[in-house]
Amino acid sequence: MNFEYKGEKIDFKIIRRKRKSICIKIDITGEVQVITPMSISKEYILNFVNSKGNWIIEKRKELKNVLNKKVKRDFKNGSTFMYLGKEYPLHLIFNDKVKTVSVNLIAVDLTSNIEQDLKFIVNTNTYDNDKLKKALESWYRKETLNIVKERINLHKSRFKGKITKVTVKEQKRRYASINIKNETFFNWRISMAPIEVIDYIVVHEMCHMDFRNHSKQFWNRVKEVIPNYKIYHDYLKENGINMTID
């Protein structure tokens, strides 16, 4: 569906779910989704989004500005990738005798063996982007799993419930999630964020052991453990666009 607001045509997608309230979500590309209860009429939905027209336009402008800040990633020497909130350069070492592509983040000057700034050192037998990307993603997955387990262990004394399982996986729209069995699922990209932000992501999911929603009580619980959580929440909004290897 679509509507016109102040001379601008706005397309939106309706998603009906078993819920009590209606809400609007806008992704980084500017796509508008209206999440509604199953029984709400299209006329009501159209009136609702029209009443939010100014907010939608301003939010899309804001997201466009964020998108313009996206760092171009490629698999060439000197291109940078994030780890724990910082950008580190890539250095490819080609060797057709190595069997698999390996990735390490180390602090060695390749010309003098003097320790200096960290670099992503990639020993590779190929310059194929897909294979290099797969190797780097694998490295991030291992780092994320280790870090998340460490942070859960750090914060577990603050909770009565217990995390039963930790899985690192591909998640397009979420940084993490938890199910009723307290099994957690973390986006493999979160090791790109500063450790304080990772703590917030981990604690956010652990707080869902106490509150299975995003009520005021839930956010108060998050604040008990991470008093400055809003800073880290905002970090993800502003910098999440660059937490990628694409």
C-alpha cells in the first residue's frame, strides 16, 4: 500500500500478527513496515500511517544519513574491518602452498618484526572474494562465541535464571535473541562492537529471563545491570551499519 504526505509518496508493507497494538518499523534502506493485529482494517491502518507521516519522513532522512556513513569493505590490502569497536587494516599474504585461508589479528610489522598496530593478517591461496569473506566470517564467529560466553559468565551472578545454550548465527535484523528455554542466539557480527556494547547486548537477552517483553520493568532491569545502557543502544543505531564485512 501507499499514501501521500506533504507531496511525498510513501510505500509501506502490512504485516499482520497476533498482537494487541499497531506499530511502524523502518529499516536502514527506508522500507516501511506496519505491524498490526490480525483484525485491523486497511482503512484504519491507512489513517494510522498518515497520522505518523511526519515522523516517517524524518526517520527516513535520519536513516539515509546513517547509510551515507557506511564504510566500503573489500578484500584488498589496506581495507579495514571492525573488531571491538576499532577499525583494523587487512593484509593479504599469498601462498599457493597453504591448504586453507587463515585469519589472525596480530601486532607484527611484516618488514621489521617490530610489534606495532594490530592488523588482520590473512594467509591465503586465493584472491576469491567469496572464499576470503567466508574465512573472515568464520574468524568473527569464533571470536563472538568466546566473547559472549565470557560476558555471560561475568554477569550470571546478577540473575536467578541460567542461560542453557549459546549459539552464534546469521541474523539479518537482530543482534541477539532468547527463547523460552533460555537458549540464546547471537549475531556473529557483534564482536565488531566495543566490549561495553557487547555487554549491553548480552545483558539485554539475560534480562529476558526475568521479563519476556520490553516493558518498563524490563528496561529498569537492564538499567540495574547496565546503568548507561542507552549510550550503547544508541551506538548500535549509529554504527551498526558498519558492523559488516560487505
